[in-house]
Amino acid sequence: MWIRVLTMGPVGIIQSVADILIVAYLFYRIFLLIRGTRAVQLVKGVVILLLATQAAKLLNLEATYRVLQTAQIALLVALPIVFQPELRRLLESLGRGGLFRSGSADATRSLLEEIRRALAQLSARRVGALVVIERETGLRELSERGVALDARVSAQLLVTLFQPGTPLHDGATVIRGARIASAGVFLPLAEADLPRDLGTRHRAAVGVTEHSDAVAIVVSEETGTISLATQGRIVRPLSPEGAVDLLGGLLRPAAAEVAGFFQRKET
């Protein structure tokens, strides 16, 4: 192998490295698309099937090998049907150029500004709200329980979703990237003991952050107080600007700068 590498020359080595990096990046982006969905479990099943087939071949288990080979052929027909939602997202992302583009700083600033404006209005009117921002851990399993929106994040839409009397105001709104993925989502409640003055929204905010790296922002309908939850902890009270500052720090790759803040102000 090393002799082949040495005889490839500089151009050949660069081409091989670029080829490997491109394939690795494609697999990484595809993983991001299916992360947090039932497709992850299906992928694990496919990998196990492939490994079992090779093991049967190596062990000369002829009958087992034939059965597993037949199952693989049937799987080739079933996969496009099973993975239809993920394939659709992949093609849509490729069409928008999203497969090769990561979130920009401008998009993050715009998102934070819309959230800040929404929090200011909701807090002033004492309208209860629960906004969950997805990070690395996928929340598609939870968001599928609500009403799918796939809408651009705006202060007006966020305020409208939480208006009392509307069908979706009791549930959480899940933000994925710069878009509202779903609304009216009911989340698992916190397992940890929390102060008695914290209501169901606060317990749901802590609950979703106990099992994921998501960030949840709550507006109390009794007092208009803004709280922010992450890693199973909750910080309150916060101003709209303070909540967005913390959120901005958590959305950046280097989020360690806010860890000390949560240790000091943990409730």
C-alpha cells in the first residue's frame, strides 16, 4: 500500500485525499439530515444485515448466506419507500445548495433578533410561550408530535403562535436552523425536582434539555418572566436582551464561555 502511495506522485496523492474528504463530507451531511429521525435505527439495521451477510459467507453458512442475500435484494426495493421523507429532504437541500452550506453569522444574528423582538412582546403582554432551539441532537421525533410548519422565523409569527385561544398556544415551538419546524409540540416533563412556582412550561423546558443539547426559552404567563433552560438547568429572570445573549453564546461552537454563568446562576 505504501509503495503505491509513494508511486502516485504529488498530484495523485492530492486527488486521493480530496476524493476521501469529499466522500466523508457527503456522508456527514447525509447523517445530519437523518439525525434524530427513525431513519437512524433503520440505517443501523441495514449495517447489521450487511455485516451478518459477510459473516455467514466467511463461516461457510451457505443457507444463511443465501437467505441474507435475498433479504438484501428485497431491501434494495424497500429502501426508497422507507426513506422517502429523508430522500426528499436530501434532494431539497441539494437544490437549495444547503448540502454544501453551513449557517452563516448573519443568519444567526437575524434569528436572534427575531427571537429577541418576540420575547419582548410576549413578556410585556404576559403571554405564555415555550420556544425550543434544536442544536446538535435532533428533535424530529418530538417535533413530529406537533403541527409541521417549516416557516421562516419571525417575531410576528412567534407572537401569533402563542396567542391565547389559538390551537397551538399551549405547546412548544421547535426551531431548527433558521426555520420554525413545528408548533404545538408537547414535551416530556423534567425528572429533576424544581421549585414549586415553576409551571408546566418550565418543567417541559427543563425536560427537553435533560435528554438533548437543545436550548429552551420560556415566558411565564403569570409574571411575564423570561427563563432559559439548557443541560437540565434553568436560569431566571432574564431580560429579552439577556436571554438572547445567552442563546447566542450557546449557538456558537465555543459555548464554554457561558457554562460558568449557568453554574453561578443555576436555580
